[in-house]
Amino acid sequence: MHVPDGFINAPVSVATGAVAAAAVAVSLRGARRELGGDGLGGERTAPLAGLVAAFIFAVQMLNFPVAAGTSGHLLGGALAAILVGPCTGVLCVSVVLLMQGVLFADGGLTALGVNITDMAVTTTVVAYLLFRGLVKVLPRKRRSITVASFVSALVSVPAAALVFTFLYALGGTADVSTGKVLTAMVGVHVLIGIGEAVITALTVGAVIAVRPDLVYGARGLSQPLELKVTPVAAPAAPGAPRPEPVAAPVAASEAAPATEAEPKAPAPRSTKRVWLAGVAAALVCAGGISYYASASPDGLEKVAQDQGLDKQEKDHAAKDSPLADYSVKDITDARLSGGLAGVIGVGATLAVGTGVFVVVRRRRDAADAARADDRTPEQV
């Protein structure tokens, strides 16, 4: 659903650019909370946020057929929101769209605001709101997280199609009625949403099966057990006085501070294996499986061809990029060229995404330290 340059006029493109910038700014603040922890495992989420962005980039290269002459691909908003949180999810998809537009000439640069508003903000917000609503009414089980993931991802894709149609109604450059665009876009993206839902549910289900503590949407799914001890004593005879408790003498050498009897908090589990497995999966998808992806145009491209929207498309500013169209320039072997481009894309997205989230996390830690320094001795 990457919108190219020329589909939406300049005023609406500028307006959506402002909306996208505001959404990213709000998400940066929200991501500090999601990655900061507050006892919810944020210290384990931070290293994985960049990986989620790289994984979404890789899976977006795997176009799957949905109808005659039409294909679809993962948008990723629902997946990112459920795995790492809605604000962090917006940033993940935004990083992916930026890398695709700058390096691979996929999605117009003047339409970057349109794409972030549509593919990052809309899908993430719609999916996560629906996901949270479903989790509240479904049984508190791991299976419910997977079911809620499926439904929320399914709905998020046609929701993005609706938003594109709304933006087209405001600033579309083609002489095509909004009704035709709406019917075509929603119809094909309902089918694409099924593929989105399957990929999202399978991925979330796989992570929950291995490390449920790493899934943001599953936090608080199970409450810790409380040990209740009820003292049992022999019943006293009726009318007999209750015996006074007698403290047993304890030698000084046997006495121990109360703090030593307190259980120690368990050390956080390492995310290294999950991170390595995720990177390997992304590299396999982008570097190998992508060669077998459907070559048919995706939903928006097909609608543009059928309805005549593509007549207004403008050349991409990065069309001569060495990685344009997900192939490495001057490498004639299609499999090698596409696979190498995919590997480069995964690496670049992983590096940029991780860098963004490391900065966000460090700013959160710095803010926490500053607040701690401002406390008085009586508050400590």
C-alpha cells in the first residue's frame, strides 16, 4: 500500500506530513514509557524493538497472491503494536517506511507523510485499540492473545484502505470518483487483511510459546501466585484460658537480619537467543524466500492500474538508487541481486531502528536519574 509521488496533491501531502511528524513526536514520548520498564519488562523490550522493525521490513518483501493478478504484503502495524507497544510500534513501521523510501524507491518521498499516517499510525492505533478491547472480554489465556492478534490485524488493513480513500477524496489528483476507489480499495484489502492476520497471529503465537514475557500485549496476562499460610492449632477446651505465646530463645550467633530472609528478585532472562533467532528469520525471509514472492502488483498498485490512478504517478527521486526496486545495481543474477538487497535492507533497518530505540531508552534512563537526584533525603 505504499503511496507513490503524484497520487495526492501537495497541500494534503504537507498536511499529512505534519500529522505524521506529530504522531512520531508523541510516539517518541510514549515509547520512553514502553521501553523504560516500570516493572513491566521494558528492559527486555528495548533490545527487541529494532529487531521488530527489521523483521517487518523482511516480511514485507514476501508478497502473497490474494486474487487474480493481485498480491498483498504485511503492513506490520498490528504485529509491532502487540509485540512492543503501540507507540514503539508506530516508530518501528515509520523506520521501515523511511528505509524503503530512501534506499529502495518504494513509496514516494513527498508521500512519506501519507504513508506514515496510513500504514504506521492508522494500522497501529486501530489494531491496538481493538486488541485491548478483545483481551478484556476474552478468557485470560495465551490463546486469547493469539485470537485477538488475528482479529485486530485483519481489521487494521481495510482500515488503512479507508484512510487512503479519505485522503484521496481530499487531495486525489486523478479524475476517478471516490466511490470507485473506495469499493476497489476496501474489497481487495479485506483479502490482504486475511494474510496480515495469519502472519501476525503465527508470529505472536510463536513468541508467546517461547517467551511470553517479551510480548507487550500479553503483560499482566497471568497474575503472580500468593502464598497464604493459615496457622493450625488444637482447639482449646471450653472455658480454659488461652495460653500466652512464649518466644523460643535464639542464640545471638543464630540470629540473622530480616533482610537476609527476604527472597531475591529473579534475574531477568537473556534475550540473546530470541534476538539471534529473529535476525536469522529476517535474513532468511529477505535474502532467500523473497525470491519466490508473488510478482503481481499489490492492492494499491492493482487498483491504480485498473482505475487509472497511476497516470498521475511521478518518478521517484531515488529511482536511480543502487538498491531501487529491491535489487542491487549491476548484478544481473536476479536471485543474487534481490537477496543481497534484502539482506542490506534488513541490516540497515536493524541498525537505524536499534539506534532510535537505544536513544529513546537512554533519554528515559537520564530522566529517571534526574528525578531521583531531585528527591530530598526524606523522600528517599
